[in-house]
Amino acid sequence: MTVVADQHSRAKVRDMEVTLHIPDDIAKRLSAAGGDVSRRALEAVALEGYREQTLTLYQVSEMLGLSRVETEDFLGRNHVSLAVIGEADLDREAALFESASRRNPR
């Protein structure tokens, strides 16, 4: 089975499409567990990126198409603590979310 995770981000970079080759028996097990395998793969990348502090809360939100509150809930459901960030970074993140919410109210 080939799984394609397609990221449609409004970021100023080109979207990246990633193809995963998963053995059919494993793909069947993942599919049987419920949910869209492509979405689960994208969520796993977002979670790991946030854990490693490679991605910000805003970037995770953009990747997954979630609001700030939905992103915080998503992280909590997956036992990922909100990162401790400095005041300047917090202000920058808040401004990004505010700007995005004016463009695309959720």
C-alpha cells in the first residue's frame, strides 16, 4: 500500500508531498485501527516535530488545519506538553495566530 500525505499549508513555502511505502499487512492493521492512515502519519510528524521543538505550536496548527485551542487539545490528547517558550517567541506565536484567525476564521 502506498500512503500519500499531502500538506496544504498557507505558509510561504511550497507544499511537500510525502509518499510512504507500507507493507500491505501492516497497512491493513493500521486501517483497521480506524482513521485515515495519511492523516495519522501527518499527525505523527507534527507531534514529533513539536516534541523536538523543530515545529512551533503555530506550525503544527497550520500543518493540521486546526485552531490554536484545537492544536493544544490535540497535543494534550497525545500526551505532549506545551513547550516552554520565551516571551518574545510567545508574542510572535500570538501574532501569527491572530493574523491567521483574521484571514481564516475557524
